[in-house]
Amino acid sequence: MTPSRKPARRKPAPSRSAAEQEALRATAFRTSRRHNAAETEEDYVELIDDLIRERGEARSVDMAQRLGVSHVTVAKTIRRLRDKELIQYEPYRAIFLTPKGKSLAERCRGRHQQVVDFLTALGVSTRAAEVDAEGIEHHVSAETLDAMRRFTRERRKGS
Amino acid sequence: MTPSRKPARRKPAPSRSAAEQEALRATAFRTSRRHNAAETEEDYVELIDDLIRERGEARSVDMAQRLGVSHVTVAKTIRRLRDKELIQYEPYRAIFLTPKGKSLAERCRGRHQQVVDFLTALGVSTRAAEVDAEGIEHHVSAETLDAMRRFTRERRKGS
DNA sequence: CATAAAGTTTAGCCGAGGTTACATTATCAT
DNA sequence: ATGATAATGTAACCTCGGCTAAACTTTATG
Ligand SMILES: [Mn+2]
Ligand SMILES: [Mn+2]
Ligand SMILES: [Mn+2]
Ligand SMILES: [Mn+2]
């Protein structure tokens, strides 16, 4: 079971097209990591917008509940979002979106709904669509979102 | 522009069905976070498997290149994966998958390909499909993956 | 065979995002 | 009015996944 001793130097460089292929791979991984990094702020502003619509205001205790996270995590995160000028709040008070935050929230809300609608049109149950969309939404390019929209529209018409 | 002073206490609890809705939301967020946490190890074992197929062995320098990350990041991560018994290696030597790691890698490879094929069948370009799939693959439930597979098969047949 | 180059490891730093325990403040009820 | 309770904040800790700099090992080469 001991791994056989292999040379430390790498094999000779791959062909030209293979090198391009490598670069594309790296781009894919990098892009995915960038999307993951944006996930928190996207979900937070979307949630704040939801809460304001549903209950008139966004309180951190409700955010913690919906996110399934402790209130301390919410406290630390909203401080970062305030530094980024996406939200605004004062101690012991409700949370508000800045214009910048509101605009991001609306883009995220729309995209979220589009992904959910697409998965549903594809035949996925409501529950699974809602759960999967929460992750998928952060990784759909404009091109993919467009293709999803077309499919949803056609499927709706065709039924 | 100062936010109006609002009461600190939250609004009265929502109705029964609304509470269930809250729980589902929390589940969606939690699931998405769990999938994000699994992303690194899934991508690493898949990549190691790819490299072994393509070049006969997996070296950390090649992994760093493909992942678009420093070789030190790879070193730290593979130590974790070894602790989890997904991979095996000795100092200055190539990296091997344990049976557990190999099995995970094969599941991930298959899922990755299915997502790429699905996006392509949907009309997304090869480049965008490859990039988006790298993130989406970690968030597709069995149910969604199944729906994707059905769609891909039908579209292939129908063309 | 000596040494340069390539690859790997180690040490130490950082920010994000999670936690528990405890302190503080604002609202509600008596 | 005041005291209990709910909400918010703060301190201290953790892991993960990035990084740079520097040391070390292995392989290749003159
Ligand atoms: Mn989300
Ligand atoms: Mn969302
Ligand atoms: Mn991936
Ligand atoms: Mn993949």
C-alpha cells in the first residue's frame, strides 16, 4: 500500500492547446471562488429586503433565525456590509439598505426567483428547487441565466 | 437620512405556515453552506483523479496551476485531505487517492460532466458551461441532477 | 560529482464566517 | 417607575482557505 516512489520533477509541458485548457480550468475555479466570496453579501441584502417587505423592518434576530446562524455571526457580518456601504444601522436599531444595497438586493431577488422558476419548470419539486437555488443562484453567468429564462418561458407557453 | 427610531422588539410571531416557511429558508441556507464546505475536498479529489489519468500522477505543483492558487495553499489543503483519509502521500512524493477518495472523485467527475452536458444541452456555450458547472455542481440535489439528466437525454434524442 | 533548478515543506500572517459566554440596552408588564 | 425579558453588542476562540518568505529535498545538468 506504500505509494511507489516516483520522480519529483513534473512531466514535460503539455501541448499548446492543452496549456490553454489548463488556463480555462484555472479560470473556472477562480470564478467559482469569487462567486462564493460574494455569496454572503448577496444573501444578506436579499434577506434584509425580504424582511422589510414582509414585516416592515429588518431585525438581526430575524435574520439569524432565517439564516440558521447565531446572532453574533449576523452582527459581525452586518458590520462588514456597513463598511461596504450596502446597509446602514445604528446600535439597537433596525437595519436599512443603502441605495447601493437596495439595487444589489433587487438584482439578487430577481435572479433567485428566475433560478427557482427554472428548476420548477424543469420538473423539480418546490422544496428542492428552493434549496438548490439558494446555492446555484450565485454561480449562474449572464449567459446561463438567459438560457434558463428562455427555457422557462417556452415550457410555460408549451404546457 | 438618519434611520427612523424603531422599536427594538420584533413584531409578533408570524402564523403557523409562515413559521414553517421560515424553517425551510433556514434549511436552504444551511444546506448551501454545507455544500460550500464540501466544495474544496470534492474539487481536489476530482482534480487529483484527472491528473492521474492525464499524466500518470498528481503533483502539487500541477494542482496549484490548475486551481489558480499558490502551491502553499495546496500543501495545507492536502494535509487536511490526508487526515480525512481521502488521499495519501509521502514527503516530496506524488499524491494518491485512497479507495474512499477514489470513490468520491468518481462521483464528482460524473456529476461534473452531467452538469456540463446539461448546460450545453440547454444552449450554453462550452466555455460558460465549464465555468458555471464548476460552482453549480456542488449545489445540485439528487432530484435536480435527475431532472437535468432526463432533459439532456431527451434533448439529445430530439435533435 | 557538485551544484543549479525545480518542487515541497514549514512558519507566520490575514480575513471570512462560524461558535459560546457574558455585558449592555431597550421595551414590556406589573 | 421599576424590574424582567428580549434584543443587541463585545470578547475570545475556532477552522478554512488564501498569501509571502524562507528552508529543505530531489532531480537534472555541466
Ligand atoms: Mn443564496
Ligand atoms: Mn437567495
Ligand atoms: Mn467545483
Ligand atoms: Mn468539478
